[in-house]
Amino acid sequence: MQTDSKSAALSHADGLTRKLGDFTAGPRVLVIAAMGLAAGTGGVAAGWLLLHLIALVTSVAYLGRFSMSGGNMPLPVWTIFVPVGGGLIIGLMARYGSEKIRGHGIPEALEAIMLGRSRMGLKVAILKPISSAISIGTGGPFGAEGPIIMTGGAIGSLFAQFFALTDMERKTLLVAGACAGMTAVFGTPVAAILLAIELLLFELKPRSVLPVAIACITAAVERRYLLTQAPLFPYTGGVTVDPLHGAAWAGIGLAAGFGSAVLTTIVYTTEDWFIRLRLHWMWWPALGGIAVGVGGLIDPRALGVGYSNIAQLLAGQVAGLSAFRLMTVKAAIWSVALGSGTSGGVLAPLLIIGGGLGAVFTPWLPAAAPGFWAVLGMAAMMGGTMRAPLTATIFAVELTGNHEVLLPVITACMASYAVTVLVMKRSILTEKLARRGHHVTREYSVDLASLARVREIMASPVETLSADFTIGQTIDFFFDPAHRHRAYPVIDARGRLAGLVSRPDILGWIGKEMPRERLLVDLLAHTETPTAAPDETISAVAVRMMTQQTPRLPVIDPQTRELLGIVSRGDLIKLHWREFKAESRREAHFRRGRKDGPLKAKEPDQTFST
């Protein structure tokens, strides 16, 4: 009989294990993936529209008399007022339209995902591309990718709001539209998918990655009909792999990492200066426009998106003092303009500043193909500042169409990433959220509660009550100082669970003047007690505790209902204790006289849970 019971229990455990899998995705993911097609098309439309709006505003603002895409052609002094006018218009749009158009787009997308249940309004979808086109078209030293990410995300969110979706499904479509917009501008679908994983999704699950991937692939296919099929900035230079060059790859990455920290500090120091002004924030973009206009007089190349500057840096046509002037002027006016709260992106400026850094250092680095060090500087500056090294690496490969640069680029990006992680608490993307009182963590790991089983944390053995107790005996039991727990399982003569009695139950009986001679088993016969099985995952049991609104669950054998233990909300702390030990206890297993690390804390009490 005992053998049959054990076999039944093992059979149940095997069945429960088979129900578990590597992923939790179900057929529903196919529905959201199909919706990703629409979100991808919306992102392409947003990218196409914004790029043409920028060209239109540039033509209107500067009357088509000079090219702002490259060269050293000086601008007339009166053009200093063009960015000021653009900033004034943006300030008015933000104040009387939507304040959410301020900034470079990605923090706003993160805020919508984290705090806004991934819901973005129609007003943002309309005003964000218009304000960004005005900002960039009037000389603002920004990229189009941040606003497109914001606009594409708004389109994906608006589309999702037409359907009955969960917050997580709506988030997926928001991110799908955002990353499709990035793909439309740069033609980098793989990098856009990695951007979603490293920055926007806050998870790595098939339910979110598959729809985002489909949206980016859709955008890459449709892009060839609206924009271009070829890499945006082709680079054909070769790569030399040896220890000297490898050290130089890391060196340029370290320099870009410190540069990223300096840029972030300048941006938010400038923002702090604007905050201290006794002037409404509506006027700040106009003041920032003054700095932009002056910078344009010093170096016209620093104005606007500056994609031609990137092409020239990769071709090795910008070097020495010319590269230094472009880098410093671009960094200065971009930091001031961004700190003023105007509308524009960060990616293209980071590429130009990083490319200028690589071009400046080229004479002191090992010989390489023209533009090689600019490629590394661009990718490293992007990877360090955005804290997304994998995105930056693949972005550089896709942007240039050159797979040979993969090893040097990832070396530089990881070096830059290491610097910024150690030097800065927040990135340029998350600092704004932190200043609004929100905490963002960029460290993702597998949820231990989805791996561990109940048997690993349950309290056992458990002190119990007999089902033959009377209510009077039960009340006396609880009032005995020796019995300190808040609840006790009730078992019958065969050791099977009959119910659970807690202190609030006792107080209720006393208040109702329940007959003391009534048997406990009769009272519990009409109640159903939620339970847990020893082989269930802790995450499943935690959800049951919340839905059943119970702080503890008896753990029973599913076949025999024999009581095995009890698990409470407090027992969940044991998982974090295990993780804490794994992170902090240091042991040398192959050395005599080894000493544990600094962990001195006492193991948690195994009986506190009940």
C-alpha cells in the first residue's frame, strides 16, 4: 500500500514536471506576432514621415541657400536666430500641446512602459515628429532615431489600444513600433531587436521578442521601397588582428567610455542650470537655440542630423583639427540643447562625437584602413553612453555592411561599457527617470521563483491540530504562550489535511460565542483550504497566495492529502537569501584552510513561516 502511494506521488511529480517547460509562451504569441506586422509598418511610416519633415523644415528655415550636411561653408550671422525660433516653437508646443514631446524620446518611451501601462496618446504621436522635425530642421544637433522610436512606439501603442490586450502585450507592440522606426531610419533590424532586449522590453521572452523581431523584419523589407536598401554608411576597410591592434581597440573603447561619462555629466549639469533659472521651461529651448546658433557659426557641420559627417568620418576625410572642431562643437551644442529640454535624439550625435574621437586619436594608434578608428569610436561612444554594448556592436556592423569589424567593435564597446558601468550610476537614458523619482535597473536574471520548488523552502515538520479537537480546546491551544505561530494545519487520524485554523479565526469564534464543545472537524467540513504541492514552482504558489488572498498554504501529497509541510509569504525570503549567499560568499574549494567571504549573517529561521 505504501509502495503504491509512493508510486502515485512520483507519477504526479513527473506529470507536473512535464507540464513545465523552458518557456511559458502559448498560441497567444502568434496573435501578437501578427499584430507586429502592423506595428512594423507603422514604424516605417513614422520614419519616412519624420525624415521628410526634417528636410522640409530645413528647406523652409534656411531657404535652400546653403547645405547643412557637410563642408566648411560659413553661415550668415542672422542664421543664429533660426535655432532660437525653432526652440521657441517647440516650447510653445510642449506647454500648450503635450509636455511629453520634450526630451530625446527613449526615456519617455521607458516611462510609458514602466509607469503608463504602455499607453501613449494620439497627441504625442502627432506632436512628437512635428516638434522633432522643427528642432532638427532649424539646426538642432540631434538625430532622428529617438523621436522616431517615440513616434513608432506611440503608433504601436495606439494600434494595441484598439484591442483587448494585457499590459505586457501592449508593451510588446509599443516596443515593436519603436524598433521598427529605428530599423526604417538606419536599416539595422538585428540591432533594433537587440535594443529592445537590452533597453526597452525589460525581459527576454518569446512572447515579446518574436513580435518585435517580426516588426523589425517587416520594417527592413518595406524600407527598401521607401528609403534605401544599401547600408546607410558603407565601409569597406579591412581589419588587422594582432595583440597591438587588440590593445588599441580596447584603448579607444576606454577613451570613449570616459567620454560618455563626461557627455552625460555635461547634459544633466546643463539641465540643472536651466532648472535654476527663474524662467518658465517653455523658454528654455529658445535659450538653448542661442548656443546652437553660435555653434553653427563656428562649424556649420555641427548643425542638424549630420549624416554626411558620419560618411566622411568613415571615409577618413575628416581628421586632425577639423575632426576635433567637429567633435567639440557638436558635443557642446548638443549637450546644451538637450539640457534645455528641446526635442531630438541622441544616437546620431553620439556617432559623430565618437567618430570624431576616433579620428582625433588616429595618428597615435596603429596603422589601419582610413576611417577604421572612427568606426570603433562611434560604436564605443554609443555602447557606453546608452549602456547597450551588444546593440552598438551589431549596429556598427549593419550600418557599415562590414562584418570584418565585428571583433574590434565588440572589444571597444565592451571596454567602453565597463568604464560607464563602474563610473556612472545612471546612463543618459535612465538619469532623467531617476530625477523623476523612478528607479530603473538594467540587470536582468532568471526569476528564482520560477526554478525553485516548494519543497525547497517549505517548513517541515509542522506542528498541527487534531481534527478531534473541540473549539474550546483549539482556543486554549492558541492562547498557550508556547504556541506562537499565526496558523496551524488541522489533520485527521490518518494524517490527512482537514483544514487550516488561524488566530483571526479564533477571534471570530470568540466574537460569535461559538459553542466550545463543537468539534473542529465539523466546522472545517464546510470550508475549502487552498493547498500547494511539493513539486510546484514557487512562482505558481505565490500567484495562488495572491489570488486566494491567503498568507500561507499547507503543502500536501496530491494523491493522499497527507500533510508534508507549510509555506508562507515569509518563506519567499529564503530564495533571496540563497541568491545573496551565492553573490557574497567566497570559497576556495581546492585550498586548505580556506575562509569564507564576508558573509556573517545567520541563516533564516526555518520555523518562522507558519
